[in-house]
Amino acid sequence: MTKQLVIGVDVSCAVKKRIPIVFAEKREGRLIPLPVKELPFAAPYGHGNKLVVEHEYNLNYARQIREYITDVCHFYGATPERIGIDSPLRPRSSALDYRIAERELNQAGIRCYKTPSKPEFDEIIHKVRHHLTTGGAISRVPHAMQLWMLAGFEIARELATIAPVREVFPQANIRRLMPNAPHKSGKAVPQRQLEVIARHTGWPASQTERKNNVKLMFPILMIAFGYIGGVGYASLMTNLPVEVSWAFALLSAVTYLLYALDKRAAQQSKQRTPEKVLHWLSVLGGWPGALIAQQQFRHKTRKTSFRVGFYFTVILNIAAVMYFIVYADQFWRWL
């Protein structure tokens, strides 16, 4: 089953700075970030305000970003489901004084930079080129806080060829979640903002939590395979039929597959596997596969009633096996 990723692009054109791009997988209502730092490829560097006024440089920059995103998706065996970009997708219509979104932000008291129209951008580009050709400093280039939008337009157009692209407004999201949010430049403010966002999205709020998501998988695998192996060993040492261990292994594989299919159905709003079916498979011996699937796909991990029912099926299955081992002789005589 192919993973679907949501991707966030923080448009940046700074020289010697790689454009920030985040990849996340949706698992049971949570966004789980995927590590990219150690991959054999990296996001491209920006080319600075000196070159952002040159259309060909923006086109090449956008293509490099698309190729990088495609490489990451291929590495994880995934496809991009949607891409969010914190940039206008196109120039403002000349018929509007402000874009509708920017007008709403201003009315809400959220500061934003006005997106120029196409004629206004043509004039801005002319001013910037004149500034640079007459020896003006890069640090004093006019309209510096709007020039990056030129790169954003091309990035949005290029990325739209691989997935739907939506403009996002990080400052509006933060203001909604933190009405009195201080500026992000304040001490420890970015961490505070991340913690607030984590409570609403399920995003790991710290590096420790991200690592714990990975570390937790190992003991779960040990429990699952250890139980099936233990049942197999018991079948050799007691009157427990060896077919039981094989049946548990097969049921675990079937249960794992059904969880995967149910996860996909949930993402695509299709018909779901009834919870009672998943519980019956678990009580019959498929719970090791269910345990692995729950952690791997982050599926059925937040609904309390389901979790209680699941652990009850685990207890029933283990109790049934223990009972059969202890009273196997009486059982066979009864039959």
C-alpha cells in the first residue's frame, strides 16, 4: 500500500540556506514527520534576492524543489497527497486593492505583506535591477519582503504538477491557537508554538517524542513474535497442537493486512472493516499482527473504547492458551 504524504514548503530564497520542506504521514489523526536529514539527497539552496528577479533562476529553483520532493517520496515509497506553501500562488488581480485572504488577515489584526499585481511586480523588478546595476547594496534592495513571492509563484506552479497545492497562513494558524502569541523571535517562542500545534495535530512536540515513536516499535515486535514463538515452543513441550502456533501466525498476518486496508479505507473515506471483525481475529490469535499494525500505521490507537476491547481480546486469547496447556489432558478426554 502506497503511503500518502502531506508536505509543507517554507518559501525561502536566502543564499547558502536550504529551503525548509517538511514531510509528514497521517496516522490515525496524527501527523508523523519523516526524517530527511540523513537521506542521500538534500533540498536545494536559495539563490538570493539578486537573482530572484530573474525568471529563469526561479524556474530552475522550482524544478530542483520538485525533483527533491519526488526523490524523498520515492525513497519512502510514497506519493504526495497535498502540498502547503506559505506563499501567494499568483500575483494579485489588478481589480483588487488587496487579496481577499490578506484583507481578512488585516481585519483580524494579523500583519501580512501585500501581494503586488503583475504590473506592480514588473515595476518592482525594474527598480531592483536599477538598484543593483547602479551599485546598490543587496542588503538594501527595494521591496525585499515581496521579492520572494516571485520564487513562490514558480514553486507553486511546478509543484502543482505532482499534487494539489494550497496556500497556507502560518501566522494566522498560530494566532488562532495562541490568541496572544508573542513574536516568533522571542525567547523559546518557537518551541511554545510547536507545543500548541502538537496538541491540536498530534505532531511530536519534541525530538524525544519523535525518537520514542521509532523506539516503541522494537519492543512491540519482540512481544508479537515472542508470543507466537512461545506458543510454538509450548506446542513442542506440551500437548498443545503444533497447528495452533501456525494458525496464530497466519491469523496475525491476516489481521495485519486488514488493519492496513482499514487504514487506507479511512484515509480515502471508503467502507471500513467492522471493529467486531478485528476483535474476533485478535481473540482467535491474530492480536500480535494487530499490535504491530497499530503502531506501524498509527491506526486504532486513540479510540478508548476500541483500545479497551482490544486488550480484552488479548487477555482472553492468552488465558485460553494457558488454560489449554494446563488442562489439555482433561480437554482431550472430554472430547
